[in-house]
Amino acid sequence: MTARRPHRSILSLALLPALMACHAQAPEAPLSPAALAVVGEHPGAPREALARAIDALFADRESGETRAVLILHDGRRVAERYADGYGPQTRFIGWSMSKSVTATLIGLLVSDGRLRLDDPAPIPAWQRPGDPRGEITLRQLLQMRSGLTHVENASPAFESDTVRMLFLDGRDDMATYAESQPLADDPGKKWRYSTATAVILADIAARALTDSKDPATRQRAVADYLRTRLTDPAGLGSMVAEFDAAGTMEGGSMVWANARDWARFGELLRNQGTVGEGAKAGAQILPREWIAFMTGPSPANPGYGGQIWLNRPQAEGVKELFADRGPPDLFACVGHQGQYILVWPRQGLTVVRLGKTDDANRPALLTHLADIVNLFGGQ
């Protein structure tokens, strides 16, 4: 008599534990030598895991197009990778990371005694008797709580104040466009993200440096001050700013630098205003108190400081970082289309990511960035 064979379903059930065990123990795909080579020896995190996390960021099109990643740990460059067509000499637009540069410029002027943080902002159009905008302080502008009317994003895009100011009817004199807006709220009461605010700050910087209304004079005054007080001492040789036709620095969006200089700028913030490398290493070019102000929470939004994002829950449902996964003491310069300088002082970490990511893909990008950051110590 021929023995009956077990039913296929019974065999499948019997083999299921073994199959699951094999699947759980399946080795990861080999990491290419090129992907591993972008990470140096002893990076401060597991080397292969860090290389895989960076490789995943470049490979995942759901997170957009990553063009550069650079990581510094304890002041050492431990990882650096570029997409095809980009390299260490490529200047990348900072978009809204430029706001943090503008805040640094204002901090230098405050430290020089040319501006005062809690004085009314020196905007002539606001000083007329009865104008409530005359109560707006420099501190409130820096913390995005001026109360001025502003629409950062709109659909269609050309209806937003940001697009109108940068590219349409305000482009030749951006500061006048920004400063002509009425109040929507009492100064100091409400947080409202505004690229126009950074242009107002840039105009204030120009007014602090020269009485001239000549565009070329205004541009030269700000560019020279930025070079002698910030970019030269901090070794930011590639950093340049664009100016509008009125000679106002486009301080909310149009500062350019290569990835290494964006990282050096992050290191300046991490080191509390002290230069970390180069001929002037150790020089205190920006007061520690100013860095503490920039990285301290705004009264109107605990997730925002002085032109700096904080890794904490944001006002109004905004999510620019990863407060649910990352350390609460991390802060960041953040720009349109996924430009990031992530700074975690406690772990000596600065991470730069540059590229192009649409808003819909930002969550995937943030997941990758959190993965990289948490390799250096977790939460």
C-alpha cells in the first residue's frame, strides 16, 4: 500500500517557522565600497550603519533629490558625499537657511553697539505719530512675532507675499514691500513665519552701517561688514549674498555657500560663536549670549528661536524637524526644498543636507535625517 503524502498546506505550516527564521536572518545587501568610502574611520557612530543611512538618503527618490551630505563630529569631517554634477566647490543656495546668516549679521551689529535688541526697530516709515508698527522691536522681528501681515505660501504661488516680494512687484525694493505691510496682530502676540521679516532685518543692517540711500553704497557697506566680521574670520570663503536693486541684502533666501562652508557656519553656532578651525581658530567672533538668544524658544512658538528652528513641537502644526524622534536640544537652519544644517551641541554633531525636496516628500526626508542623527547617540 502506498503511503499518503502530507497535504501541501500541512507541509507549509510545518515549514513556516523555519522559513520565518531564514527571512529574519537574511543578510543585508552588500554595501558598495564607494558608499562606505564616503565615511571616514571612527566617525563617532557605527561606520557601516552611517554609510548605509547616507546611501539610503541618496537612493530614496521618495525623499527628493539629495545633492550633498556632509557630517562633522567634534569638529572633524567624518562623512562627505555628493551627487553626480556636484562637489566640494559647488555653491548651493541656502533659501531660508539665509535667515540664520542674517540673524548672525544682526548679532554682530548688536555686539558692536549699533543696534539694541529691545529698542523699536529703526524703520522710518514706522516712526510716524500714531503708527502702531513703531512698537515692533528687533527681538520680535527676529522671533517672527512682529504682527505684520504676511502670507508666506499661497495657491497659486504668485499670490503669496513671499513670491510677490522676491520675484514680482516687490523685487526691486524688497524692504519697502515688506515694511509697507499693516499689522495683522499686536506686536509680540502671534508667531507668523515670514521671509519678509528677514528682508526687513537686512534693511535694518544696511541702515545701521550707512546713512546713504544709494544702492551701491548700501550693498558695499553690508557686503564689506559681512566679509570682515563673519565670512573671513569664520573661514566661509565661498559664502556670498545677493542684493536687490535697492541695495538690500536678500537676507531671507539668497545666501549661497558650498557644503563645507554651510557646515562651518553650523559649527560656528555649535561652538557658541567661536571659530572652530583655520587661522583664527578659537576666536570669539559672536557673543555666546547671542547664540543663546538665537537658539532659545520664542515666547510665541517653543519650536522657533531667533531665525533658527528648534527640535521641539511647533506652533500651528508646522513640522520642519523631528521632535518625535530626535533630541530636544538639537537646532537647525532650514531652507526651502529641504536644505538643512542640523546641529546637536551635546554630541558635537553638525549635519548638512542640500538638495531638492518638495513639501509632499519632506516627511520621508526627515525620517532619513533622524536616522542619521540618532546613530550618534539616540535621544
